[in-house]
Amino acid sequence: MKTYKHLYPQVYDFENLYLAYRKARKGKRGRAQPASFERVQEDELLTLQAELQSFTYKPGEYHSFFIHDPKKRLISAAPFRDRVVHHALCRVIEPIWENRFIHDTYANRVGKGTHRALDRTQEFARKYRYFLQCDVRQFFPSIDHAILIAEFSRRIKDEQVLWLCGVILKSGVGVLAEEYEMTYFTGDDLFAAHRPRGLPIGNLTSQFWANVYLNDFDHYVKRQIKCQAYIRYVDDFLLFSDSKIELDHWRKQIIQKLAGLRLTLHEECAQIFPTSTGIPFLGFRVYSDHRLLKTRKAIHFRRKLQHRLNKYAEGMLDISKLDQIIKSWTHYVGYGDTWGLRRSILGGVAL
């Protein structure tokens, strides 16, 4: 197994920090923290570099808030300077894993994403009669820090990089504490409740580390249980087969494998269905020859749009922001057969 040493100087290299800052500010230059950082960017970057070199870097406090999209989620945003560090770290260590991820994991990867995941789902819908749909219960709050660090350590033999990973991990402890419903596994003792766990949704590192955490599981599904048609997007995944018996057997193996990662499925939702009934995935119902947006997604956006239109009419929302919201939604639903839906929802919008 190839391992990597002497990575840390690449992390705090000034050019790497500058490029990380450019990525962190993309699309956010009008906001207060990025704007404040930009005014004295050289001083800020030199300060960050000095803190990383001297191991005195300490992350700031998260700003947490809930979104309903439509499921309630706690989003925790790190201060902007910490986001620069997250980008700097990921620029160095992400390539180590990118080529080791399986082809069919689609979240938070360059050249992947929702569109390609839906295309692949439709391809498998044409080839197989049945599918098993799974998602992990309270995935981000459940991620075990010791297991994640052990996975880092298999490839990274640089204690300084592992120190920085640990600092970022510890900064999120407690952020998701109230979101985690304690689950015990075979062999647990009373100290299991105190295992450090959880990745704040909103961090770039969290998105990347979620893929690292499930990478071994992905390879298990492909190589050990030998599922040829498997797709994962964050903690939602699908397995396809022409045999319901085979899928049921795989489900039992998956539950056991995930327990080793201290994860559990929503077992009541982990059911086997014919692909002809449509595959609910990433906000769409995917059929072999077309895709429809889920009804609740359309209802949610209709309500959100009306709320934003009211804000615009009251002078409390800028036209550019409203335009951005509409364009973002039309781009997303454009992945399905939604021309009539778009015309129905947006046809009567008058500004």
C-alpha cells in the first residue's frame, strides 16, 4: 500500500493558502467575513501560515442554523479563515483518495454530481428488474472520529497533517451532539456514549471525509458481495439485481458491515422494489425512460418561491438574489422531464 509523508509543508505553503482562499471566497465575496478577510488578505494569510507552522492554529466557533429542504437539517458554518484552512488541507490530501474511490460514488467529486448519478441510475433501471434502496440513519452525527483517523493513518504517514485533521475534527465535537440519538453496538460498554463523533454539515472537509469514511464500504459492496450495479450519493445508495433473494441477502451483509463503522440503516426504508415502479433518488423518481421530480420537492419550491416573491415585493430581497434562486432551481429540475412543471410554477411569476 502506498503511503504519503512530508505533506504538511505543502498545506501551509503560501501559494497553497492563497489558492485555498480564492476557492473559499468563490461566490461569497459580497458577504461580511470574506470581504473583511479580502481587505487584508496578505496579512491574514501570513498569520494563518505562521499559526499552522507553529501548531498554534485554533479553529473559531461555528455558526449553526437549521434548513428545511424539505427535511430538517442542522448546518454549521465555520468562520471564513477556517474555511481557507479546510480548502488548503483538502487541496493536498484529496488527490490521495480520489483515484481510490469507486467510479459510482457521485457526491462532492469533480466530474460527478447529481446529473451523472441520475444518468447512471437510469442506466441500471434499464438493465435490472429490482433495486434495494438504503440510507444511513443520522449519518454525519454518527461518524466515529477514531475510525476516520485510522482510515487517514493507513495512507498518511505525516503526524503533522494528522494533527491538523484532528484539530478540525475536535472543533466539531458538540456541534452535532444534540442531533445524535445514542446507538449501541455489540461489545459496547458504558464509555461508548463518550466516543468523539460527528462531522458538521457545511464543512468542505466533512463532505470529503464522508467519502473517505465510506470508501472501504463501497469496495466491500463491489468486491466482497460482488454487486455489479451499485450507486452511492453521500449516505443514500442503491443496489440493483435481477434477483430479490440476492438483494435480500446483500441487505443483511450490508447491515453487518455498516455496524463495523458504527452506522445503521433506516431498516424500515431499506426495501426491495421492481425498477418498473420508479426509483426514488436525489429528489426524483427515475424510470427507465424518463424522470419525474418528487411531488414534495415541487410543493416545497412553490412555497419557497412565494415567500421570496413576497420579500421582493416588500423591498427586502434583491432582484439578483431572486434571479439566482430561480435559476438554481430550474437548473436542478432540468435533470428530469419537468418542462410542464417549470411552466406551471414559473409561468405566472411577474416582477
